[in-house]
Amino acid sequence: MITLARFFPPPTAAGRPKLRRLADDAGLTVIVCALAAVLITLVNGKTWELYDQMVYSICIGLIGLAVLDGLRLTVLDDPARRRRWLVPSLVLLVATAPVAHYCGIVVGGLILGTGWPDLHDYPNDRGQRGMILFTLLGMCVMALMILNRERVERIKLERTEVRARAATIERQALQAQLRLLQAQIEPHMLFNTLANLQGLIAIDPQQANRMLDHLIQYLRATLSATRAETTTLAQEFEAAEAYLGLMAVRMGSRLAYRCILPDDLRRARLPAMLLQPLVENAIIHGLEPKIEGGTVTVEASVRAGLLDICVSDTGLGLPDADTPAKGSGVGVTTTRERLQVLYGARAALTLLPAQPHGVLARLTLPLETA
């Protein structure tokens, strides 16, 4: 059994303004009424009356729509009042058919200049009663079509909202994973640094002082970055340079580094702690296992309208296909997942062999300035 609640759905999930919904309903009504006029003309066999039938049909349809949409958008959009107005709305749906039919004939007669039937004789005309039933059927068809359209729009919006919530949850999960990664890496690195610092204080106070300075710079740069979702490229380079300076004190002459950041890119924005895992990978997996060490270069540039950040090292290079990489690779994996969630196909992280040896990590993402 079809209830009136189906004819009068709750507000569309798309949240369109009421005037827009009325305009859409009116356009649909005109199309349906034009088709009804063609059907009536074909049944009567009076094709020369097609224009008149179309005028009458459209006038009747728009008047009926005004009553139904007025009720639907003012009363039945409110869930609290919908159940209370269910029976009155059903009565109104039936009562609207003869009113809409007669008023439409009057308006159509005024437009065409053909006059209209007398109201006293109108209910007794068998042909008019048949057209009233046809009008009621047409109003039901229109209500079902409007219901179906809004239901489809509501489903589309609900799917969009679900995808948006899923993307938000995934982004939050990745941020939590990033913070967990930092919580795992930083204590290990900090304890090693403090142990080295303790040893240097006794044998080389000047070198210990340099290490302490770099440690302070590194902590100042990273602690604020891990609490923010976005940062500037200048801050990312500051953290990377502080980390490399700290590692240079530990590794001595085995490590050389360069950080190249053009002035016009210092205010470019990017997700926080995006560069740090790549620099750490270059040290941990590239240079520290290599006896003679090497050089790390961090450089930012603009390529094809995109921000291009390259971290290259002259270390051991990429492992062979048959040789598993040292370390878990969590930093690179997390970075790729963050890029996918935040930018989709607009960003990428590529690992390439560097020349003559080593690894080139290229980070490409949209150029956004503060």
C-alpha cells in the first residue's frame, strides 16, 4: 500500500534551496503535462487541438503542483509535523484534483480566449469527471517522479558524506600513525644522541657543544611541527637541516650535506613532517651502513607548476629485487599513504637510483603558498 508519506518525502539530502526545488519540479511538471496533452489528443483523434490541450494541461499541472509542493515544502518537510499532517494531506491530494482541473481550464481559457465551463454545470459533465480522475492520476505520477528524483539525490549525497567521513577518518588515522612513528623514532634517536653527547663532553667539549646546539634546533623545529597539520617549506628545511647537522656531528667526516631552498618557495605550504622521513631514510638506510659515508642533498624547486622536493644521497642505493631492504620502510609507506589521502593522484613519492650511486627520493605535490 502506498502511503502519502511516500508522496511527500522529507527534505532532500542535497539540501537544495526551496526555490530551486520548486523550479526543478515545475520543469518536470511541464514535460509530463505536455506528454499528457499529446496522449489526450491521440485518444480523441483531434490533432488540431494539440496546442489547446497542451495549454490546458500545463495550466492544470502547474496549479496542482503549487498546492502539493506548497504543502510538501512548508509542512511535510518538518519530520515532527509530518505524521500529524498525514491524513489531512491525503484528503488534500484528492480534493486538489478537481480544483486544479477547473482552475487550470479557467486560466487556459483566459490565455486562449475560448472561455470556460460554468461552475454550476461543471460537476455534472461526465467528460469532465473523467478528466478529473485523469488529473488525479497525473498528480500521483508527478509525486512519484519527484519522490524518486529526490531519493536518488539523497542517496548520492549520503554516499558523498560517507566518502568524506571515510577520508577524514583515514586522514586522522594517518596523522595518528605519523605521530606514533615520531614517538617511536625520536626517543631512539634522542637516546643515541644523548649517549654520544655524554661521551663527547669528556673528550671533546667543543664538539659536544655543537651537538647540543643542533639537538636544540632539531627539537625546536620538530616539536612544533608534529602538533600542526600543515607547515611551511622553510620550517621543513629548518628541521631537516637541524637533523642533518646533528647526524654530521655523530658521523663526522663521513657525512656531508646541502640544503637548497629558493627564497620564493620558503612560504610554500605542505603537510607537516613530510620531508623528515625521507631525510632519515637517506641517513639510516643509505649512508650509515656505508663505511665511507657520503653526501645528502635536499633541494626544492618548481617543475611544471608543481612543488618538487628531492632528497638524494650517495649511499648504498636501492636494494636488488632479491634483497630485502633494511628497515621497515614505514616512513616511505606512511608518506605515500598521506599523499594519497590528502592529494590523490595530484601528488607522488618516487624512489629512483641516483647517479653515480645512491637513491633519489622525489616528492611531488601541488604548489600552495601561505
